Amino acid sequence: PLDASTIARPGTGAHTSVLLETVGSRHDPPSPSLHAPSAPPAVAARGLTITDSEGRDYIDACGGAAVSCLGHGHRDVIAALHEQADTLAYAHTGFFTTEAAERLGDRLVADAPEGIGHAYLVSGGSEAVEAALKLARQYATERGEDGRRHVIARRQSYHGNTLGALATGGNEWRRAQFKPLLMETHHIAPCFAYREQREAESDADYAARAAGELETKIQELGPETVLAFVAEPVVGATAGAVPPVGDYFRRIQEICDRHGVLLVLDEVMCGMGRTGTLHACEQEGISPDLMTVAKGLGGGYQPIGAVLLSERIYDAISNGSGFFQHGHTYMGHPMAAAAALAVQEVIARDDLLANVREMGAHLRARLKETFGRHAHVGDVRGRGLFQAIELVADRETKDPFDPALKLHARIKAAAMERGLMVYPMGGTIDGARGDHVLLAPPFIVEREDIDRIVERLAEAVDAGLGEVA
Ligand code: PMP
């Protein structure tokens, strides 16, 4: 566990919030350097590169946490921010709406899956998930369905760190010590082919089996008591870019609809173009009742998130009590909205989603080429510019490395030493899953960047493995 001396190491600039996000396991650190950022403070950033105070450059191959979709220092976004700051930096939503917030809302709704009619702007992913859960509950109560209270989600999921979102996520390591504070939730298996699909089981059979768990759970709880099912279409932080199989999500939607259970898709990490379409759920052919987006929405230029909600939820509330009983001081912030609007306009203007698809295919091919036969890489997976490798002690048995070895943290440190930022996680889910490394480079990435990223990653993986093998 962390103690004060590891939290505040003088001279590293490692303050608690950064450090705690860096830590990947509850086990004692094998060496303190794995737990503090291995770089001095960041002082500048342009395009794909972040520079530290000693003048060293790092390729941002993960957009921080899949945030920096446009790269750093984009002139158009900076100009939009200047203009907004100069015109109107803040107006409370209890008094006013603003042009920036309205334009962003219109844009989000115009580009959203069918049925989505409104956007609720907040300041980040966890806030978006909290608002989505409360919108779901208020929808039920407005309709006189007070008995609907159970939230079902999946193991190996992450939905945020505030209490409702933390309760919803299935990451045991993050939840463990806060359990007494968490609302009751229910978890089913994720759709995770590498770990859960049986040998000789077809994709269709596996999708049916995995989705069938939702049906079973709803029946067990009593359909009239179930409020919502929450899932990431492509799982991000807890398992590393895990895409669904076959018609899994169409089956999930059918089950939800049949029981009057709201489908909440958390696209905070996998959404806003990351997988090659604006929303990851487009590739599944489904439209959720509620959807959360954040990270790539503002591309890191400002903190922002949103809940996209269907007309029927909006109508139930506006024709009912007429007021969503929720709110945050900084929701609909004009600076955040202006930044997000500029980011989304550049992505559309420069057709960057085409680049996500093309460079995503190149990244995947290079990863397969480099790691496809690697003795300790069990899986290469993902969609678009959202790709991951999973490290295993044994390819045949898929046994993970001992979580106490903190292989993922070693790989991250080795990558930083080589001027490469990657997003590692591992050994955190009931101790049963392997370490993985997630790549989520900005949408402006080019072939040569990807080649350099994969080369450096290969070195970092072998360096990390060299320390534990
Ligand atoms: N949902 C998902 C799927 C996420 O990946 C994250 C952040 N990693 C969150 C919610 C929480 O977002 P935030 O950190 O902005 O609160």
C-alpha cells in the first residue's frame, strides 16, 4: 500500500492524484520508481509529442488515457478557446444557456444514434455516468415504476471513480476498500472472447451465451425491479480494448427492450471516433437509451463529458416533473463546450475518422507482426486507434504473470525511458487476468509514427519481461 513517503517524493512532481492513477495494483511496489511518474514535469506539448522539463520528448501513444484525440497544441482549438475566454468564460446554467453549449448540444444530437434527442453537458466521464444513472432512475419514477432500482453491469468494466460509477464498474481492485459506501449493483460476465469463449464455440454461440447472462440475471432479480444495464461497447481501462463478438449487443438490446430495462452505453473511452466511427455502438447496429461520452469529446483541451439521452427519457421527465433533479456548478461550461466544439469540427473537417480507420488497421497489422508469435503476448485486439496487447506467462494456458510482479508498470516505465507513453493495466481484477498495454494515439497519427511506436513498445515489453523472467 502507499504511504506518505511514496506519495510525496520530492523532486518528482508526483502529487497524489497523478501518483494514485499511476499505481496499478494493491501489492507492495517492487521498487518505488514503478510507482511514481518516471519523468519530470511536462512543460510543453505539440502534435504527438509531450516534452518534459529536462527537454526530453515522449510520443503520446495513448492520448494520456485515450483523451488527446487531436494531439496537442492544435491551433484551431487554441483560437476557439481564446475567443470564448474573451467573450464569455462562464455563465451558470441556472440562469443562462450559452451559444457554445447550445451549438455543441445540437452537434452531438445531430450525429448521435437514432432516437437520441438531447445532450446533457457535464465535466467528465464519472459525472456523465452518475447523471445517466440518475436519469434512468428518474425516468422510472416519472412513469410510476418506483420498483425499478437494480443496476446490472459487467465484470472487467470501469465506469468512473465517483461512488455511483464505482459501484457500477466491475473492477474489484478499485472497489474493494470502498465497498461499504457503494450502492448495490449486479455484475455479469463481460463479452471477452480471448478469456471466455470456449474452444470450438462459434462467435454466434458465444455471443448468445454471454448475452444470455443478462436474461438470467434479470429473471433472478425480477424484471420489474431492474432499472438499467450498463456496458462499454469496447472495454477500455480494465481489460484493454476488448471488442464484442458477433451480435452480442443486438441480443443485449433485445433483452433490455423486452424487459423495459434501459440500455446505458458508456462510451467515455471508446467513443467520439476512437474506434473508427463516431460512436462505437454504430458498429453494433444498436441505439442506446442513454450514452455517456467524455475524453475524446474535448480532446483534453478542457474537462468535459456528456450524457446523450433518448427522446422518450427526455419526454417522460419534461412532461412529468419537468425538471431533472440533478446538476453541477460547471455543467455546460462555455469554455469546455467551445473547446469540444472546435475539436469535433476539426475532426470532421479533416476527415480524421478515415485516418483512424486506416492508421488503426496499420497499427493492428504492425502489432500482429511484432507480437503475433511473441512467447508472452497472448492476444492482440481492439478497434480503430484503440488497440491492446495482453501479456501472459504462458501462451498455451493463458496464465497471467503474478500480479505482484507488476509487469504492466515495468513496461510503462521502460517505455517512458524510451520516450513513449503507453497506458498499462493489469493484475487488478480478482488477480485472475493478465497485464495489458493499451495504445490510443491521437487521430492525426501517421504511418511512420506508428512504426516508431511499435518499435519502442517492442523494446519496452522485452525490457519489462527481462526484469521478471
Ligand atoms: N467510463 C469509462 C469507460 C472510462 O474509461 C472512464 C475513465 N477512464 C470513466 C468512465 C470515468 O471518466 P473520468 O475519469 O473522466 O471521470
